[in-house]
Amino acid sequence: MDEGVTARALPAGFSPRQKAAILCVSLGLDGAANVFRHLPDELVERLTVEMVRISEVSPEHAEIVHREVAENVLAHGYMAEGGVRYAREVLTEAVGEARAGAILDRLSSYMEATPFEFLRDSSPDQIATFLRGEHPQTIALVIVNLPSPELSAKVMQLIPAEEQSDVAMRIALMLQTPPAVVRDVASVMEAKLETVLRQEYSAARGVGSLADILNNSDRSTERNVLEFLAGANPELAEEVRALLFVFDDLLKLDDRSIQLVLKEVDAKDLALALRGTADEVKERILGNVSQRAGEMIRDEMTLMPPQRRRVVEEAQSKVVAVVRRLEDAGTIILARGEADGADDELVA
């Protein structure tokens, strides 16, 4: 990029319409005609008047206008993709902080961008969480200025019922808020959101994070990671293992929970999953199905040819997935770690 051209600008006082006229003149007859085809008649008339007033367009002015159009298109695309903050980061990386600021300031005169654009990619739950405890007027101001009506509606639904009517009334009665006030509130909210994100990032690390990942991985990945950890750091491996639920942990469930799980497991998958497991696990599982179902599963296991370990582990993973889904739904409760009695005592 030619830094000399980048540093130059059109003479002060050039309006957006004059710049558009310079662009059309510099594009030539065919180029201008193509542009006009996409514009309303009123705007075509105004541009035509401006073009008549321009006696000639210097190559320097034409290049500056072309560059400005290209920059605006890029910045607008970055905004659409990831919001104003994302656009600023990309442009800063490409052309420097000062130039990026100038491009976005110029673009803001052509388009309305809410100061709360940084919330576009935030989940409604996240927004509602960091609005908790704020004054109802602040909540109303944020909701009404969110980047989309859909996002506003979802956040409104998550506001506690006792606050919804108050916030709704304030939105209905809200007059035009001075832009400076909106920007100040947005700045405070943005700083608060960054704090929340940092806390979430810090919490999403360590043993708990690894256990969550492994709990949602296949058995092969789980086994490989645990074997590596056992060799490198046995204590860490035990910490992780205590937070995992594996197929053999079905023994930790009470009979009712096992029955709820088995209702959602295909008999063929269960027969596969039980191959190679300890007799204690087999008897406990088969003891929680009807006599007829138990006989069918035993027959299936007897008639089934030898299976690859991977196939058996996939079947076990399906059963474990059912356990985790029922736990997430609150249907069953899993015991985590070793139940040595002392930790399970009720504390007054």
C-alpha cells in the first residue's frame, strides 16, 4: 500500500454526495450507468447535478475516493461479521490504530451502529446474568439498545418475573436518551462483560475442565489420556478419574436409576456393552431388567461373534451418554469420586 496516498485526504468540506459524484465520474460512462441502475431516481438526479458541477477529477482525488470506498466496504463487512470491536481489531492489525479509528469514524456517519454492538455475539443468558442487580432503568436502556429485536426479546424473557413489568414500563415510557449517556452505559457494560468473560475463562481450566472434555469424548480418547496421565502424574490422573463417569460406574447407581437408564438403551447395544465387563457389573445390570429381557441379552451375548474392543467401547459410550443426559435433566443423581462415608455425612 502506498503510504503517501494513505496519508492524503480530500480537501476539507467535501460532502458524501460530492465524493459519490467523484466516484461516478472516475468510473466512466459505463461504470456510472451500472451504479445508477441500483439507485432510486431521486438520488440519481442529485448525483447527476453534482457530476455536472465537477469540471474534472484529478487522478489523486479519484484514488483517494476509491480507497475510501474500499475501506468502507471492508469495515462494513467486518462489522457485519463480528461487530464494531471485531472490525476495529482487524483494521488495526491491517492499517494501524490511528487509520482504523479514522475509517470507523468515517463509516459511522453513513450507518447507525448501536454502542451495544459488542453484545451481538453474547448469549441472552450471559447478558441477563451481568444485568442482574442493575437498576431497572439501566436494564431497560440496555435491552432497548441491543443489536437486534430478537436478542432484546430473549434477554427480556430471562429477566426475573418480578422485574419484567417494571422494565417493560420504563421501555414504553423511555424518551430519546442522549447519545453520550447511552455510550457511557455501554462502556460500563462492556467493561463488566469483559470481567465476566475473564472469570469464566479462569474457571474453565484445570482438572474440572479436562474431566468435562473426557466425559464428552469417546472411550478410546478417555483411555489414552488417562493412561498418559497415570504415567506422567498419577495423582493428577486420580483427580481426573474421580470426576469421570465410566461404564463400570453403573455400579454406583441405585437400582431405580439403573432401570431408568436401561429403558433408553437398545438391547443390542447393551449386550455389546456388557462384553468383557466384570461379572459383578453384568449381574447388577441384568438384575435390573425383566427375566425375559435378561435371557434375551444373555442369548445375544452368547451368539455374538468376538467383537473389536472399539465396537464394545462405542456401545458402552452410548450407555454412558444416556446416564449423562438423565443426570443433566435431573432425573438421576451420580455419585462423584469415592464414597467413603465421611464426605456423605449430613452437616447441620
